[in-house]
Amino acid sequence: MFETPLNQKTVTVRIKRIELCDLLLACTAISSAAKADGETGKKWDDLHDKLCAILDDFDKKHAS
């Protein structure tokens, strides 16, 4: 029987909305720095997109 590698498992994290926004800003900054160094920044762009989708979903659910 094969077990899922630990890094492939889903983790539930509870943070404030503002902290999620801060993570989005951090991903943008890291991606920009990577691109300035000649790298693609894809890892950070993908993470940014994933976090942004979570934020958009949260905002839709909590819209007044």
C-alpha cells in the first residue's frame, strides 16, 4: 500500500484576511525579485494565483 507523500497532502490554515493579502504581496515581491535575477518566478506566480482565488472566494461568500 502506497501512502501519499507528506508534501502532497492538503493542510488547512486559518489566517486573517489581511494576512492573506500580505502573503499575496509577498508572493508578488518574491516573483519580481526572481524575475530580476533572470528566473521565471513561476512558483511564486502560481502560489499567488492560488491564494488570490481563495481570497476571491472568501470575498464572494462574505459580500454584503
